[in-house]
Amino acid sequence: MEESRSNEDNTNRDRRSKGPHGLGDPDDTHLRKVEEQVLIPKMVRERSRAEKCIQEVQAFAKCGKANGLAMVLNCRVENDLMKSCLTKWFLDEEFREDCKTKYLQERAEYRRTGLTRKQRDAMANL
């Protein structure tokens, strides 16, 4: 038991330490649990909010600004529409796969260059 765990740890260590900057192999498509369960769902939520449910999010934000604290009662319809749209895209397997592919591309670029997306964008704007 202990020996098999040791081999697994070595494999993970080897996988993480490869690559030009010691950040992992850029061509590795293996996902850690935190990437599968946290980071990719986060990307799905952010992209669905910014790309797919724009009108619903804007309508809810507008209602919230207009009603202040009363938004809890007065913006139920807008909130329900927004939640149903976000849920639809969150459960869409094709969209989830697209987000996974995009995440893997961003991670590969980070591992290749050693720079985060924000750092690359900042350098491009100089």
C-alpha cells in the first residue's frame, strides 16, 4: 500500500516538475481534482454570465439598482430568469467541454511561458 502510494506521488511530482519553466508539461491534458471540480466550473459560470446570459444578468442588475434592498422581493422574476439561463449553460456538456478545452489551452500557455494571462495581457499593452 505504502509503496504504491509512493510511486503515485513520484508520478505526480514528475508530471508537475516538467516543462520549460518547471511548471509542468505544457502538452499534458491530465486534470487535477481541483481543476475538474473547482476551476473549470468557475470558468463555465464566468463565461455563461459574460457570454451567454448577458441580457438576463443586465436585467437583474438593473432591477437591483432600481430597487435597492427591496430587490429581494421585487426582482424575483429577473432572478429566476437569470438563474435558469445560468443553470442551462452550466449543465450543457458541449459548453462545459469547450470551457475545459479553453482552460487546458490557457494552462498550457502558462506552462510554456511561465506568464499568467494577466501578465501576458499587461505586456501586450505596453
